[in-house]
Amino acid sequence: MRNQHSTRSIFDISRSGRRSTRFPEHPANPEMSSVEEAIPAEFLAEEMAPLPELAESDIVRHYVNLSTLNMSVDTHFYPLGSCTMKFNPKRHERLAGTPGLIDMHPYQTAETSQGMLKILFELQEMLAEIAGLPAVSLHPAAGAQGEFTALLTAAAYFRDKGENRTRVIFPSSAHGTNPASAALAGFECVQLKKSATGLVDIEELQAHLDDQTAVFMITNPNTIGMFEPEIGRISQMLHDVGGLVYIDGANMNAILGKTRPGDFGGDMMHYNVHKTFTGPHGAGGPGAGPIAVRDFLADYLPAPIVTKQRDESGNEVYGLSRPAKSIGQVRSFFGNVGILLRGYFYLKTLGAVGLREVSEQAVLNANYLLSQVKDFLPVPGGDVCMHEFVASASPVLKDRGISAMDIAKRLLDYGVHAPTVYFPLDVPEAMMMEPTETESKSTLDRYAALLRTIATEEDPEMVHSAPHTTPVCRPDEVKAARQPILKATLPATGVDEPTEEPLVTRSV
């Protein structure tokens, strides 16, 4: 049963005089129980702020019912490609909520923050080990900010060397944040053409390399779920012209404990702690995007860095330091500590062996799902993938007029989040699927069966007009993003309850 009344705007359900709290009379002077008598007139506003007036039950029903309209990993299968929407173990939520951690204030001194600083220092060490890159900054608050921060670090490094390198190169399958970060950091963006194999075209890359090349940004495994077999050669080509290699860490879930960016030639990388190591996923956050770099870039990292020393008695002492040529701060304090804590506990729970098993299971799950759908959703990248793969709905569109978007929307009627569609851009009718290691075989079997059912649905119009079970069918997403309506109309005092229509669910 859907409660339509309580999911309206909180201003729409506001009624004059309704309250959640009533203050007691002043124990010593009952005449001072009103606001006007208790607070001097010069501190009072001329009129009441236009806030909604609600009882506690109104507020609880509003937000609880709103929450049921969302899809999340806790409520639905969420095979969003290149995003690693894995289940977030609640053990790490509990540990991150330990009173000694959540009660800390960022303005506390290092002397009174030794426990927190020890955790952050150990997290730096673990991320350095996993990356194969020795210097880590926990500052960036998301993967894209990690990219931006690493490129600022590279720019500072080249300036310090007296080199004017202006170009950042990336393959056509790169995440959109790669060129966006490069442009924000002041670089010229050069995109390689799509190759027939989906991998980097070595000859084309070579043609763009010269003394103006600053960085080559590459995701490995790439966004169609393939590991670049020539990554070592690619890295050497960059180093031969004095450039740097940036590894986009969005797909680290495929290689944890198996290989390391630093070992196959990467000079810089970022982590998505909230994805690879799990965290509560919201719409765009919260996140954490620490970066790891080679030793010769360490002096340029954002400040502060957490350090460990020993005092005269041999005791470990943790503190904060500023790298000698730091680019400064990219975020307040030490980074998004709430998410960093969840990543730390996740790593401590799994350990080295468990972390390797994460990637093995993630790759196994992706390959199993690929094997279940490739006969009707062909996979241009081949029959074997890493942690994700990109299928194409082109045959279904050609034969039945059902597009990748139609399939994605119809999945919502079955309580499954849509995969990533139309990315990467060089695969027609792309459907990028990443099941992650946290899903069972039965979940993958059901998902594959649903895809087959939708692709062969008897009445294609049911797919074209999907979803049929959501409050909104197919909004104009571009218009909604660019022209959002962020205001509410306040109801007049004492108005009657607005009329409302009974919920009619469209046929499924």
C-alpha cells in the first residue's frame, strides 16, 4: 500500500498550529513561558520563519515513505556498471559509529587525536601497499576530486622541473571525469580514437607523445571490462617522453591483491573508497577519493599528511605534516573521515587474503552473468571479462524495436536497478553490467532471466512505455538537471486538506 499523502512536499502537508514539541512552563516564573517574554524584543524576528508545521508522526511518515521510493543496494539488486554498487556490510557501519570516533572534533589537537590519527596513518599504509605506490593523500572527497588533485600534483611537479607540459591524453572509453578533471587542472585534452579491439591503439598513442605530453589517464581494467595487456609497454612509452601515467581507480574491484597499478607502470591513481571498499551509497555521495603516487611526487601532495614518529621513550606518536612543495588543501581537515573509517574497517576485516577473494569472486560473477546473456545481448569485448562487461542491445532494437533504455526502464517494474546504459559511447546500445562479488548465483540467474523476458516480451509497447510501477514514468532527465524546481508553495493558514486521487498503478 502506497501512502501518497505523506510523500507530498512537506510544505503541502503542513498545517498551522501543528507541533512536534511543546516547551514546559518556566519553573520559577510561569509568566516567562512564552517566547516573547523569555527573549528580549531586539533578538526576535519581525515575523515567523515560513517553516512547515507538523506533528512528529507527520514527519516520520513523510521521510519513511519517501525512503521507500528510492532504490538502494540494501533493497534491490543494483548492477550499475563502472560504479561497483556492492553491499555495504553493517559491521563497518557499527565500527565507524564507535563513540570514541564519531564524537571527535576536527579542531582537536594531534595530542588528543592519537587514536584517529593512528587509524588514518594505517589506512595510508594499506592504500600504498594495495596500489604499489608509496605516498598517499587521504584528502580528496571523491574519485573525480582525486583525479583533479593528482593532476594538480603532476602540474606542480612539472613546473618545479621547469617543464611546460600541456597535454593530457586518454582513450575514447575513459570516464567523462577524466577530461573534465584535466581541463579544470588547466591541461589540453586529447582523446584517442576508438580502436577495433576496445583496447588502447599503441600506434595512435605513440603519434601523440612528445615533450608536451604531461599525463596519460587510463582505467585498467577499462570500462568494457578488459585488462590492457600492453599496459607495461604503454607506461614505458609515457616515461620515455617524460610523461606520467594516471590509473583511474574506478575499477580496482577487479584487481585487488592480484596486481598493482604501481607494478604495471602507473605513477598516480585514485581510490573510490566508498565503492571498492564499500560505504553507504547515496545520490552522489558521501565519498572519499584518496590518491597514491610515486615517491618523487610525494612532496607535492595536499596537506596535511598523517605521519608516525617515536618519542624519546620509544612510543609511537602520530602527527600531521605538510609536504615540502604541497599544492595546499583540496578539502577541509583530513578528508571525508566518515567514509575513510568504513574503508579502514573493511580492509581490516578482510585482510590480504580476503581482499584478493573479493576480486576473484567479482570477476567470477561478472563472467557467469556474461555467459547467461551473451546469446541475446552480444558482448563486443568477447566471452571473457574482468569485473564487468558491456553488452549491446542492438540486435533487440533491430529485431523488435526495443532499445537499451527500454530494457533499463522495464527492469524497474521487476524491482531491479537498471545497468549503466549508453556508456561507453563507442558501443551502440551499450548496457554495462557489474554484479559485484556480493550477489548470489540465484540473484544473477533471476536478473539474466528478466533481461531475456523483457527482450522477448510479447507486447513491445509494454517495454516502450515502462516503467509502469513508479510514480514518474520517464522524466526529461536533462531538463530536470538543468532546470530543477526547488521551491514549494506555502499553503494558506487553515486551508482544507487538498483533494487527491487514489493511487492507480499502471498495468505490468
